[in-house]
Amino acid sequence: MVAAVLAAALLTACGGEPPEPGVLVNGERLAVVDMHLHTGAWDDMPPDFHSRLRESVPTGFKWTMPFMSDWMLSTSSILGQLDDAGISAAGMFAVYSPHTTGIATNELVSEFCATSPQRLYGFASLRMDQWNVNGDEWLKKFESDLQNLPHMIGVKLAHAHQQVRFDDERFDGMYEIAGRLGKPIYLHTSGSPNPGIRIEPPYNDPYYLEDAIKKYPDTIFILGHAGWDSLNKELTYLDAVIDLVMRYDNAYFEPGALGAERADEKIDEFVQRVKAGGAIPKMIYGSDGAQFPGYVKRHLEAFVAAMQRANYTTEEMRMVLSDNFSRVFKLPKFEV
Amino acid sequence: MRKIINTMTLGLAALLLAGCGEPPPDMRTIELTTNVIRPPGVEGPVEVRVFHAWFLEGNLRHPLHLIEIFPARDGDSFTDTFEYRHEMGDDLAVFAWIDTDGDGIHCTPTVRDDPSGLTVVEDGDATKLEVTVNVTEPCRAPNWFYPTAS
């Protein structure tokens, strides 16, 4: 792992011209937007998450992880990964998850996106762990950040990380604000191996969110990870996701982490079930990177290959890889 | 001589490198007795969860960090023993819910009957604690009860 990281770092720093943008499909290059990337800092992650990250390096090299993590989450590294994968633009997520992966503030994400505003789009979030005490204050800040921080085009929520049930109506104000301001919401669904995350259905099963989807028809709900449970390697809530996005105009989904190695045995089934369910016009591509050097490219290549094996047409792949993103976020179409 | 120096250098480096992780936490074992007060007529097994009431410091400080889940059991009084990283947090919160339909899920989108409740207790230097949890509110997560608006 360390050798791979160091090699990738050297290649990123010393490599030649980045490859041609886009992915080649049936003789045509298609633009790609990865709507789901993370930034942050080692010092803003809790100790249990540090331990999980350190598990990926051998004893004797664990001390390198803070430096490696901060480098991997830096602007230059993220942009390098996008270039290497031929990706035109990306969504950068703020997170307020002190129970699990830590905090990357709205301000940090806005500043991050400012380094390459034509390619990086921000998703704001808010703290939810002391809602009875300071929920009103956080709602005000959330609304202000969405309106005033540059580059914020959407919202990132992660109920399972933030220990909040999907059916808790105390949080309806978030959905109302996002709808009123025209900022689509990305919501994490289903389980993951991160320590401290809630894995029970009320925090992960999108059917618990159906009342909110119905109640706020002007709010766009993007069901993140499409119900893929990367902890148990199962497509646990995929049927629920497809059902909801097909019944509600304001519901979409994202396949983050389904192009990762952990999902190699499920990705073909996933893209086939999406196609059979008629849900391709509701799928917006994202990866949940940049988890390690090369992850973003690996995810994209695996996902495109799976779509090709499932006989997605060029137009269907264009929708998934960039056009659905442009349509939902009211942005011009991406070209290569 | 050179071989000895090389060996010592390698050994020292290995010690330094191995020592650069986070130190192991100081664990405490505690025996907790949870007494549950049910709403009239509500039956079913009870699941108990124990949390740090508060965990970590600074910007990452947060309430209700899960320590242990004790799967649903019949009865109204339960004694459990568990280990936790007491120096990393303050006080304990004990959450309980009643699985009225026995499905193992704390309410579904359409069946909204399973009541829950939470009690916070100071842990101090205790090795034994007893708490009473009044289980009243259907389908509520721990953070619905705590922290409370002052």
C-alpha cells in the first residue's frame, strides 16, 4: 500500500501531460462529472477513524498516515486525480460527522472550490448532533452558507454518520431551506465500514425518507450510494431506491463506491437492475473519492466497463456521467 | 562492531516507528443495572444501548457516542457488564426501546409503535451503576431525548 501511495505520489508530481478528458465510448468521448468527492484534514478526524485509516498501512509506517491523508485530500492531489481520470468537474462535500469521519466545514469546502471554480462545486452541510440545543442556529448558518459562501450548489447530509433517523421530522427545516433555495440534497444511504456509523434501517433505508420526499416536492433528494451496503457487500436498499426515484420526480440517486474494488462482485448486477428498472435518467455519477491515489480513476473505469457490459447506450452513459448532473443542478452541459 | 551498530540503529528505528500510533485507551469495567418503566399495556423485549453522554474534546466533542448495544431481552430489569474508554468522555447515557412487534427494528415507516426513552447518569469513579429509564416516546432516537434544550 505504502509503495503504491508513494509511486502514485511521484507519478502525480512528475508525470507528463494528463490524458485526454472524458471517457471513450463507442468511438465518442463523453464528459464526466464526479459529484462525490471529499476533502478535509487529519486533525479534524476522530481517533477511531484515524485507527481505521492506519489499518491500511503496515506497522512501522503508521506514522506516515497524517501526512499522507492531508496530501491525498489536498487541492493539488484531488485535481491531479481528476486530470488522471479525465474528469471534467467534481462535487466537494462538507461533512459534520464528529461521531464517525470528522468535520470538513462549509468554509473549508468553499475555499477549496475557489482554487478551481470551473471544475469544483461545493456541497454545504450542517451539524446535527445537538439539535435540541442549537438546531435553530445551525439552520440559520446553513441557509446563510448556501446563499453566501461562493461555489455552493447543493447540500450534503449523512444521516447514518450524523446519527439522525430519516423519519425524524425535527430536521424538516433542512429540506425546506434546500428546496426554497434550489440546492439539491445528496443523502447518504445504507451501511459502510466506518466506525461509529449507524447501520440500522431507520438511518439507512430510504423508505424512511419517503414522507419528506412527498412533503417537499420542490426539494431534490439524491439517494447516495444507491442503497449499496459496502459493509456487508450487499445491494440492500437498491429496490427501494429504484422504486422511489421512479415514483417521485424530485428523487434521484448516485452510485458512489460501486466502482470500488469492494463492489467488484456486485457492480454488474447493480447496473443491470438500474437499467431494468428504467432508472438510468435518475442516476448521477459519483465515486466517494479520493480514498487513495488512483481511486477516482479506478472507480470510473470499473463503472464505465460495467455499463458497457450491460449494454447501456452511448446516450444512456452520457446521461449518467454528466448530463443528469447538469440537468439537476441547472448547469450547462459539460463538453470534452 | 559495524554489524552491532547497524542492528541497534534498525532496532531503534523500529521502536520509534512502532511507537508513533495513538496510545491504547485506559479501559474501565462497569456493571450497569437498567430498570425500565413501560407505558401501561405495552409488551415486548427491551433493547438497551449505552453511550458516552459526551465524547472527545474541542470541535469534535459530541453527545451520545455509542459504547455498547445489549440485544432485546424479556423483562424489565437488566444487569450488564461492559468495558469503555472512560477517560475519553463524560458520563453515561442509557437508552432503551421496546420491540412491541418483535421484528428487531425500532419502528418501520408504517408501524410506529415501539416506544423509547433515555436517562443520563454521572459515572464518576463508579464501577457499579443503576439507572431507571422511562420508556414513553414511540420511534425516537437517542438524540431526541438528549441533550435537552436548557
